[in-house]
Amino acid sequence: MEELNSVTIYWLISIGLLIGFVMDLIMIKRGIGMIGNLIGGVLGSVLIGVVVVSIGLVGPLVYAAIGSIAFLFLVNVFSLHPEDKIEAKA
């Protein structure tokens, strides 16, 4: 089992940055942008990693990566704004 120390926090931040960057590459010019993806990736990864370490599960870095991907996916999908605004006619 891992403990919450500076090395674990470093790896959680690194995983969050990597996943945020990859998610920005996948979303191209849609979603929340690069800075938002990087910050969201770090926040999601650290939050889920700390919770998993506190619970005592094995492999908090894997859970942090999966949780960060899920968090950024939801944030990017719900922040999409269509470029063509179609006016509804009654």
C-alpha cells in the first residue's frame, strides 16, 4: 500500500498534466482549452488519488488516471458550444 507523501503527490500531478495535455490534443479546438484541461487533469488526479490512498486501495495512480480521464471527458463534453446557433421556430 502506498502512503500520501511528496513522491505520490508528484506522480499524481504528473499524471494529471499528461492526461490534460492528451485530452486537449483529442478535443482539438473544442471544449475548455489547454489551460482548463491541464488544471482539470491535475485537480481530478490529485483529488481521486488522495481519496484512494485514504481508503487504502492498491494502485492509486491507476485510479487517479482513470478518474482524471472521466472527469475531463465530462467537463469537455458538457462545455461544448455549437458554432452554428440554429434558431428554433415555433
